[in-house]
Amino acid sequence: MPSLVRARAQVLPFRSGAFDSVVSTFPTEFIADPATLREVARVIQPGGRAVVVPGVIFNASVPARLLEWLYRITCQQEPEPPGIASASAEAGLTLQRERERIGMVEVLIAVAIKR
């Protein structure tokens, strides 16, 4: 059974190479902090990946506009955390960007693979 762990993203309490993947959904700007990405790179295995879902793009429907408003007021509508590309490269991660259509939104996905 997995246990719940509370820690700062910049100082993860896991051994190096402990995971094949790390996932972060709708993170704040901490995800682009070079210290965070160094820690993510440290705890994933070579060839492992960090998957970040920074936000969504809404279509023009009324429900989508309501969701977009909610995301905007909760500061979850940035297309990509500023600085994530350069911080990923510095941490030894190769960043790939993808978009996936799900219902009335298009989800932005950043996949960083450990070299």
C-alpha cells in the first residue's frame, strides 16, 4: 500500500532513480524552478519521464467559457510555466509538448524525458 508523503518539490525524500514517471497536474510556477526539475530528474530512472499538465484550452461553448473563467481566477490557465523549457534542459530532461482533445477542452501536456 502506498504511503502519503508531504515534502517540498525542491527536496524530494526519495532515493535517486526511484520512479519511472513523475506526474504534476495544473502546477503553480514551482514546477519551472530549476531546483524542482533537478529533483524530478534525480528521482526518475534514465529514460523515465516527467509528465506535466500545465493547463487547458477551452472552446467557445458556454460551459467551456465558465470553466475557463474558473481556471483563470484560480491561476491555472497559463499555457506553460515560464522558464520550464530552459530549466528542463539544465536538469538533463528533453522536453516534448503535446495537446490532447478531451471533450470541450484541449489539454496541454509537457513530457520531459530523462536522458
